[in-house]
Amino acid sequence: MKPESETKLEGFLGRSQQLASEIEQDAAEMYGDVPFRFATLRERPDLFVLSALADYLACRPESLDPKTAELIAMTAAAAANAPDCLRIHMRAAQKEGASRQAIRDCLIIASVISQAGVQGRSFRILDELPGEGRTIP
């Protein structure tokens, strides 16, 4: 790393404790709660700050309005079977103006995608079993 970049990074990370507190406050305001994983990540404030900022930038792209971004994050959390993330992003989507119907429909989409993934993986393993192959009536 170039010395001037290292100096800038050290200056930024030297404020990790303060930034971590501000990030937690912002998360509580944005999501109505602080994500569960923050407590453990805070044990390494330098990594916590970098991780939280990267997550924020990824989940709030300039190309999407906040409601759409939260609906996508919520749908991904549901499909990934991540209930803590699902709760956080469901509340955030609602706070950003998503209707119950939009949230429900996104959850239905997530369940269809998850089901297809489970079936695809499971049926491939089924086809690996010795013996009878696939039968189509």
C-alpha cells in the first residue's frame, strides 16, 4: 500500500470506535433495530466499520430507490433462510413505504426460488442413486 494511502486509512480507522457507534445509531434509525451480527463484529471496530459501510453501499445503490432496495434485500434474506436479516429488512421495507401486499408477494417469490433450488439440488442427488433411473409416466 502506498504510504499516503496507508496514512489516510489509519486516520479513518483511528476513528473506528466513534464511527461504529454512529453506524449502530444509523442502523437503528434505518431498520428500527440493530442487526444481531453487529454485536460480535463490534469486537473488531476496524473491520466492523469497513464491513458495515460496504453493506450499506451494496444495499443502497444509486440506481434503486430505498423501498425497492429493501424489498430486494428482504427477498434475498427470505430465500437465504436468514430470519434475522428478514425481520430487519421487512421492517425497513415497510418503513420505506412497501405495502403488506408487496412484502407478501416478494416472500412468495423467495419461496418459489428457494423451492426450485432445493428441488434441483435434491433431484440431482436422487439421480445419482444406484438402481432405477428416472421414470416419466
